[in-house]
Amino acid sequence: MSALLKLSGFIDRISEVVGKFAGYLVLACCLISAGNACIRYAFNYSSNGWLEIQWYLFAFIVLLGASHTLRLNEHVRVDLIYGAVSDRARLWIDAIGLLIFLIPACIYLAWLSWPFFTASFAQGEVSSNAGGLIRWPVKLIIVSGFVLLALQGLSELIKRVAALTGVLQVDTTYEKPLQ
């Protein structure tokens, strides 16, 4: 279990770094959006590339930030049952949900997205809009985002199993991430 907890810690550090990077992308997206609007109104000039980079960055933020959000335990969950059960039952609910739903879904979606990325990269796909951007980076982020989320799901599963076996003490109020 010690080796698995070290793996979990390594995955957590990756998610933290990627999540912080996604946070900086929010600033970049805001600056690009404001700059684009100012240039459009001040100089009557616009470019589809600037509009597309905004939605690329939004995709990067959401897909790269998802694993960090899971690590921080700030994801959306339905508390109808979850809030009314014991701490141990919460750990079981998390472990089963991660094992049966989150991890397989993320792996499957990454697997389905891979051919779209490889085809886009091989073709050198470019947006059909005038001044548009290349498309493969955003398609790679789809694959990467699901892989990172699956890895963070594995990390969370390791921590839940460690807590269920008594190896790891956890704060089950779920206001803080398991560490």
C-alpha cells in the first residue's frame, strides 16, 4: 500500500501543477478577450484566430482543470444520499463510483478521442474560418484531459481504499482533499 500511496502522491502533484497552469490560462483567456474587444472597437479590426484561441483556452481550462478539481474534492456531487450516510459509507460510495464510473468512462473517452487527434495531426487540420488556427492541439487536450482525470481518479481510489483499510486517516467531511 505504501508504493500505491507514493504513486497517488505523484499523481496529485501532477494534477496540482496542471491545475495551476489551467488557472493561469484563465487570466490569459481574459486578457485575450479584453484585448480582442478593445482592438475590434478601437481599430475596427478582428481576427477569427483571436476568437478561436479563446475557445481553445476555455477547453484547456476545463479539461486540464478537471483533475485538479477532483483532487481538491470540489467537483459536483449529489448530496441527497451522500450527506446522510456514515463516513465509511461515503468512502465506499466514492470508491465504487471511481472504480465503476469515473475511471472507465475517462479511459473510454480518451480512447475514443485518440483517433480524432491523430487524424487531425496527420492531416494538419486547420479551422475552415479565415485566419483560423490549427485544430490538433485542442483535440490533443481532449485526450490529455481524460487521461489526467482517469489518473486522478486512480489516485483518489487509492486514497479511499487506504482509508477503508485503516492505513490512511481521512477527514470525511470532504471539505478538504484526502492526503
